Amino acid sequence: MVLTPVELVKCKLQVQGLNKHVPGGSDLVRPTYNGPVHILRDILRKEGVAGFYRGHLGTFLRESGGGAAWFGTYEWVCKGMMERNGVTSKDDLTPWHLMGAGALAGMMFNFSLFPADVIKSRQQTMEAGSKSKAGFTDIAKEIYVNQGIKGFYRGCGITVARSAPTSGVIFMTYELLKRNLPL
């Protein structure tokens, strides 16, 4: 309920000024929005509170399915490493093992439901009152018809690559803190 509006603001800030051209050949384009608060006010004025939840299905699918893939992959890889190394606890795995398992988990999180994220981002960057249909399945069909399967994976490689080190550090840090901090 909190993440969808945050994602909406992020997406709108990322794409503002794209595909615009100022007469006279200048590449300088005034931003549509001067910050997150401006976007929030604009959405509230044009679409009401419901406007903050455009793309909610895609966000929900990405986060719930991706979260299952993230934790599931991490636990599965750790279990395999424990069996391979003849240990019975994650506490016996090295920081490198933990980072590797976390890196694979992060990659799976982003790869597993990347198409839902693409659809969500397309929904969230459409202008209010756009003639294009805004439904999740309508956008999916539009992407498929215009770009094929490849359209659902634009930017996937860099997103997956970015997630490996961050998730590796997250899981390693969690496990090492759990081991070393008395609670």
C-alpha cells in the first residue's frame, strides 16, 4: 500500500522530459515536475487517491512473487552449500558462501517477475486521461503486439546484474549480525 505510490513517483521522475523536443533544436527540456511533492499534488488533483495506485497489481506481483523467489532461492542455495560442505547450519557457511547465495537470490528476485515490473512501469508513466488503455492485461497485450517477448525484458540484464551485489551484501550482513549480536 505504501510502495505503489512511491514507485509511481519514482517512475514519473525517471521519464519526465523523454521524447520531448524544444523548438529551435535545443535538447534542454523543462522538467514536468519539480519534485515528488509536485507529482503527488498533480495526481491527487487529476485522479484522486485512486491515482496513487495505478500499477498496484504489477507492484504486488513483483514484490510478493519476487520476495518468494528471493527468500526461496537464498534458502535453497544455502541448503545446497551446506550439503556440499558437510555442515548442518548456515552459521557454518563462510561470508563468501552467504554472499553468493544472496547474489543468486537477488538475481532471481528481479528476473522472475521482470515482465510484471515492465507493465507496472508503463502503467505508472502514462499520463492521466491517456487514450491508451491502462489495465494490466491491456498493457501486456500492447507490449507483446508491438515488441514481442523482448519487450517484457528491456533493461532486465542490468537490473539483474545490479541486484547481485546488493542482495549478496544484504544476506551476508544479516547472517553475520545474527551470528555475532547477542539478542
